[in-house]
Amino acid sequence: PKSTPAPPIKGSIKSNSFGWDFGGRFGLGMNLPHDGWDLYLNFTYYENHDTDACFKNPPSILLSEVGFFGGIYQQAKSTFDLTYLNLDLEMGREFFISKRLSLKMHWGLKGTRLLQEHKVKSIFSPFQPDQIFGEFYRVYNRCDFNGIGPRVGFQGNWFLGYGFRLMHEMAASLLYCYFDVVEKEKTSPNTS
């Protein structure tokens, strides 16, 4: 192999950058037959995806911060997928504290899943010392977050008149969480 370029090595850090994307929220509620209590189920879904790639002609190189082995690369491609799922079940009761101001206290359960998947494929540079690897190096990371727990909060309404109002909501949850993390690395065999 060729000799690695001598320091100082200068450059910039490149990473995935999510843009704006659509999500969805769906709710279902009902008034209970006792004293103005209600029940509400809310589901939120959001998904985003980003792919980024870079290429450097020798003698320039790419250094990777992903994977166990690292290395000196000529080309890299990174793909990141993110999925967010949330389910809130709440029960509450609204009451007026003045002629134009109402307050609703609610409590219930929250369930959340956050799924992250990151794939990187890198092509080795001819400057890679002691070329024990083959042509490419792949890294696959997955991190799944699952949580469930109690949720408590309140909603406020300030009725301005003529059908207009200002609304405010605040809620907090305490989740029991479970992480499932996987990392796989693969390199092509050295054919030299």
C-alpha cells in the first residue's frame, strides 16, 4: 500500500442531518356517563430518513468514527432511519375556575417506541496501511427504545369570546424503559 499522508490532517466532520418531514396524530375520545369525566386515547406516528455520502480522491482520505476497527477510506455512505410511535391513554375531568377560565386535570398511561437504524458502507483507501481487509467495510447499528409508565397533566382554556379561546397543555411521564441495541460489522475478504 501507499504511505499514509503525513499530519497535520485537516478537514470537516460530516454527519446525517434530518430535514422536515410529515407525521401523524390520531385521537379517539368519549364522555363517561358519570359527573363529566372523559376518556381519551391519542396515537402519534413520525418517521424520518436521511442518506448522505462523500468521496475523496487520493491523496485526500476519510476517517470514520463509526465501527470498531476504523480505518482510512476513500468513499462512505451513511443511511439513518428514525421511527417514533407514541400512545397516550388518559382520563380527566374539566371544571371552570372562573367565568372564562377552565382547567382539566388528567392522568393515565403512556407507551413509547423509538426505533433508530444506522447503516454505513465505506470503501477503503489505497492509503490503508497493512491492508488486512478487503474492499469495503459495513457497519449496522440498531437502537430500539421501549417505555411504559404513568402520565399526569393538565389543560387550560381561556375563553376570549366569539368562539375564540387560548389553550394550554402540560403533561409529564415517568417511564420504565428497555433498550435493545445491536451492532454488526462486516468487511469483504482481502483478495490480494
